[in-house]
Amino acid sequence: MAVKEIKKDIYWVGAIDWDRRLFDELIPLPEGTSYNSYLIKGQEKTALIDTVDPTKEDVLLDNLDDLGIEQLDYLVVNHAEQDHSGAIPIILELYPEAKVVTNEKCKKMLIEHLLIKEDRILTVHDSDTLSLEGKTLQFIFAPWVHWPETMLTYLEEDKILFSCDLFGAHLAESNLWVDNESKVYFAAKRYYAEIMMPFRSNIKKHLERLKKLEIKTIAPSHGQIYPRPEFILSAYREWTSDEVKNEVVIPYISMHDSVKEMVYILTEELMKNGITVQPFNLTRTDIGELAMALVDAATIVIASPTVLTGAHPQVVSAVYLANALRPKLRYASIIGSYGWGGKMLQDITAMINNLKVEILSPVIIKGYPKEEDYDSLIRLAGEIAEKHKNL
Ligand code: FEO
């Protein structure tokens, strides 16, 4: 996408990554992503807000060239992660007069990760402003969304919040502006689930602080720009709230159909109790889908066969992730099957120590489910339904 004017003297100069399908060698990107960089021209000074992934630095440079930017005074760095900071070195080389503007924590990270020279960096404090003449940038520190150094930049005259990763979505779209809120809702929720969810309490505090600003536009570092900020602000309030939904998530693996049958019975019984159930066959699901389901669910039931005395490695991987994402689950249980023994239950229980959950009666059976095992699963469904009455 070529340069786009957002408002007079404010431009999107980033890059769309249509083909990227994996982030951090971990996070699936089914719809690609974008690295949003913004150029602001004041009457006297010009500032670039964030750069792009190093693989796309040529696109950023072409965009600046198209705009005829021969002098750059400031390069505002909201976040040190390489998908936004990776093109800083080439920008500083091509614009030798430009100063990086960032906070102390980010400065240290830029020096460590990108070998930026300290004398190229101007350090700002929370709430500091920087005038470009006619355009004033205010810096709002927002640590832990998802790194410790992140800040947001607010353009006072135009009331635009450049929110960095916060409110972002991994979406490659030709339209710069959000034009399909329901599509963006799911992409932004996936992004929140995979990246922001462990920092829910910090984000709640940042949302409170943002209430004091008049925000007409939110321009994040990934995905489209929000012309109706309340759409994404209210979605974030919903996701970060303490409320959970009458939902059960069941990540599972089945090797010889025993666990599959257990999951089927439990799913049916939960549905009979009016509970929304999302079973995820971990051989097929993408972990972003699982993470999204964990944003709202009240209960997780982990279902695994026994492999070499422990849980199946794909279940271990999913449980590790679920534990690291710290969803606001209230209840958990473990179901599964074994051939001749093992400690799968103990292994999984030890892995979910981050989750502030009450553990409900596990159902661990030998071989294929029998009549008494069906009864145990029906009892577990009833126990979950009882607990969910008090949500
Ligand atoms: Fe989009 Fe934390 O980088």
C-alpha cells in the first residue's frame, strides 16, 4: 500500500505483510499483518512514529521518499520489539540529524538489541510533550502491554492516539480504516488473547487512564485505524473485565479414541446443561483459536491420553501456553485415559499453577470408557453446571 494521508500532514507510511503466517515462530497469522509507521509534519519539525519490521524496511524508505522527506527531526519509538524498531538503524543512517525519542527503559533496550548509539536518543518522561509547531506529541507510558517499556503517543491537536501494539490486530488489509468491525473484532480479540491477556490487570489500569483523553482516532501498530475508538475500547473493557462466560473449553488429544469418546460424552452433557462448549482437537486447531476461547471461558477441561507415563506432548504444549496466558478461568478439570499406569493427572495439575482455578473432580480411566466412566463424566458435567450457576 502506498502512502496514505490520515489527516492533513499526518500520513501512514508503514508496510503490509500479506504473506506472513507466523509471528515469534509461535503465533499463527491466518490473515497476515501490517507494521504501521506514521509520519507527522509540524510547521517546523517532522516526526516518524515507529518503524517497520526489518524485512519491510525498503517499503518504509520508499514511502518516505514518495513524500519527499529529506529531513527527519524525530523518530518516536513507542516499543523496542523488532517488528516496529527493526528499521531504526537504517532510518538513523539515512537521516543523520534525526533523534530517537523514547523513554529510559526503551532506550536501554534499543541500545542492547539494536546497538543504537546513546547520543542519538532523547529520553522523555511520562506525560512529557514534544512540539513540532502546530502538532504536539504527548507521551503516555503504558508498561506491560506486552513488554515493560511500551509507551503510547497522543497527538493533541488532532486527538489521535498512536497506541502501538495496544488495540492492534494482525490483519493485512488494503483499506487503512476499519471498515468491517465484526471482522476486526475477532482479529483484535485473537491478538489480545495471544499477546495481551497475561497483562490484563495492567491493561485495565491503562484503559482507566485513557478515559481522561479525548480520543477521536486510534492508530495502532498492527492492523487498521479505528475511526470509532469506542468500538475497540469497549471490546478491551469486555475482555479485561473480571466477568467470565458460561463456557467450557476442552483442549484434547486422542490416540485410540478413548479420550475422543470421553470428550464427546462430556460435551454432550455440558450442552444439555445449557453450557457453551468449545472442544479443540489439538492435532488440528491453531493455538490462536484456543487462546481466543480462553479470553471469556469460566472453565477449562484438559483431556489427554497417557504417553510414556505422562501427558501427550501436544497437550503439554497447549497447557503450557494456557498457563502462560493466565486467562481469567475460575474452574479446571482433567480427564483422560491410560493403558497400564502413569502420572498424567499429576503432570498436568502441576503445570497449571498460574491459573487461579478451583480444580473439579478429574476423570482418569483405564482404556476405553465403560458405564461407570460415563457416569463419572456426567457427574463432572453436573458439577461444572452447578458452579456456573454462580458466575
Ligand atoms: Fe508488534 Fe510487541 O510488537
